[in-house]
Amino acid sequence: DGGITQSPKYLFRKEGQNVTLSCEQNLNHDAMYWYRQDPGQGLRLIYYSQIVNDFQKGDIAEGYSVSREKKESFPLTVTSAQKNPTAFYLCASTSRREGAKNIQYFGAGTRLSVL
Amino acid sequence: KNQVEQSPQSLIILEGKNCTLQCNYTVSPFSNLRWYKQDTGRGPVSLTIMTFSENTKSNGRYTATLDADTKQSSLHITASQLSDSASYICVVSGGQYNAGNMLTFGGGTRLMVKP
């Protein structure tokens, strides 16, 4: 898991509720990413951020929001607009110095379920 | 459309046996290909990374090969151990690091090693 910490490990969401997943890294990495993993499918990119106060939508951004107020932190909010939020969520980061190979380091993940 | 296909989807082998996992990709342009190991409920961990000019790379009992002409890669595991039970994910990077995320993930091969 390197220096990327995701919390909580398990999270339950009620109908109509927004929930926030935490991702913190102490690797001094510039870029951070959020992925969603569903059984038998490849990871899908939700949002990514290359620098503080800037972020871009990935392939499946609808129903999610992010912020990047600090270099170390990239929280993901799953809003009530996301109708099928049950999945395993992975946060990753990478350094610009390793950017040529775009090596990403992953956190341990958060499993989100709907009550 | 960029795609990464892995086979088989799942595999069961006996401890001590060898196995080979396959990855075919249609990502273009191509920058590098990496194999990740993901234990259940954990984040992926990088095993190997290969650029266009490399056709084989080893990491202990793991050996990855790359044929950039046929766009195929394989991951060979020698003398399997119970701890090798995990999902193995093939990831292709489709360009230089830039504002976007150029990674395409395969769906993974779930390997189970039995005693």
C-alpha cells in the first residue's frame, strides 16, 4: 500500500445520503486518482488531479465529486445522484518524476455498500 | 477504442505448479505495460513494468514477456505458492504522462493456488 492511506475500509450508505471516502498520501506525489472496481471488470477512472486546486473528470464521474485543497489529500464524495455506488474504490498517486512510466501506487481500498 | 483483454478469467492450480496468464491489448500509442498483483480486499501492487523495447522482465518467481508486434503479454509464475492466490491485472499505458490518465486496465485473472 506504500504511503497511501484510504479510510474507512468499509462504508455503508443509506438511500439519498452523501458519503466521503478519504485518501491521504505522504509520498509527495503530484497526481492523485480515484478508481472504481466492480467484480470481473477493469478499474475505471472516476476523477484525477495533477496539482492542488485542480482536478479533471475521468470516464465515470457522474454522481461523484472531489476536491484537492492539499497536495496530500484527495477525498471522494459519492453523492445521492450515484444510483449504483456499491463497489470497491481505489485511490492512487504518482510522481511527475516517474511520469514517463506513469507508475501508480495504490491504497488499500474502501468497500462501499448500500444499506 | 483502447482495450486490454486478459485470459483466463480464473485459474486453479496446485501448489508448486507453474502457470501462465495472458494479456492482449489494442492500446495505441503504446508506452509501457505493467502487471499488478491484487490480494482480495487490497490495492494492486506493481510486479513488473516493460517498455516497448523490453521483451522480458523477471521479479523473483514472476516473469513477464511482451511482444509489441502482436500486442501480447504473458505473466509466468514458477513454482506457485499459496500466497500467489490473488488477482493479476494487466495495465497498459497509452502515452506519455500528461494531463490525462492514459492507463487501460484489464479485467484481471483470478488465480487460486491449492495445497
